[in-house]
Amino acid sequence: MRYFLSKAQPPFSRVLLVESGSRQLYENLLGNLYDFYPEMRADLATCYAGAPENFRAERGSVYRVTDYPDGQSRKRLYQELAGNHYTVVGIICSAEPIMTKWKWMLAVRLPGKVFVLNENGDYFWVDRGHLATIWHFILFRSGLTGAGAVRTLARLALFPFTLLYLILYAATVHLRRKLRTL
């Protein structure tokens, strides 16, 4: 995330796509990227078997996260990917819990500029120029926008009282049982 402070868009010469969501999103995206950037070399980090439909194996490599089960092998993978000098890292954030730790670890460790692709095929760059979009995205994913915001905030406010009530109830039942046996 070296380019967080820069609003400039880097060249799409070397791209890593982290397939951390629905495969259909990258199948749609790849065709367009290859058309717009014919010189682009795109690698793919995935947990799925096979490659997306529009992936061109002659212009990229596929890294399967299942091939890196332990800490040493993951460290080798991070070093290899960092050695590829990616200018762009693309991750999917589509409200699906697929490769969540992998995508954020790669986004932080690799020097390329990160873009986030959502389930609608919309994307935004992770930089200071898009802080309002990033903030809205975080609020939306955590349920703090729209009509659901009031309900979520009420649950958060009531949680300590609910927890306290449950602890007091359990203590009361336990003490009554203890006193009966004496």
C-alpha cells in the first residue's frame, strides 16, 4: 500500500488479482483489462481450482493459497510476490468470507496500489483521494448506514446491559443452588 498518499493511477503493467470473492467478478473484469491494457501481465492469487475463463496463462501465473499451508511456505510466497514488483493489486470485497486474511495481508505487504472491487463490479482505489468512499464502504459493510444503522447502534448500546443481566442471573441461580445444598 505504498501509493496510499498518491492520487495518481499507476500503470497496469504488472497486476496481481486476489480472487477473494465470486469468480464471475474477475471473469468479467479480466476481459476488459486485457482489452484496455494489452501489455498487461496479470497474476492471480486464488483458492479456487482452475483459472477464470478470461485468464491468459501465457501472460500470468496462478498462485493457489492451498499450496502454502504453513508459515514458512507463506513467507516464501510473500517474498516471491514482492519480487514480482506489482504496480496494481486488485482485491474483491463482496460480503463473502473468502480469503479474507489473505487479501488484506497481500494488500498490506505488496508495494502496488490497491483497488477494491465490490459485488456489483464497481471499484475504487485505496488512497487518500477516496477516503469518503472507503469510509462509506466500511460503514455500509458494518451495517451502520440506512435504516439498519439505528438497530445496530441500539444493539451496541444495549449489549453491556444484556451481558450484565445474564451474568447476574447466572450468579443468582448458582448461589441459590449452592445455598440449597448447605
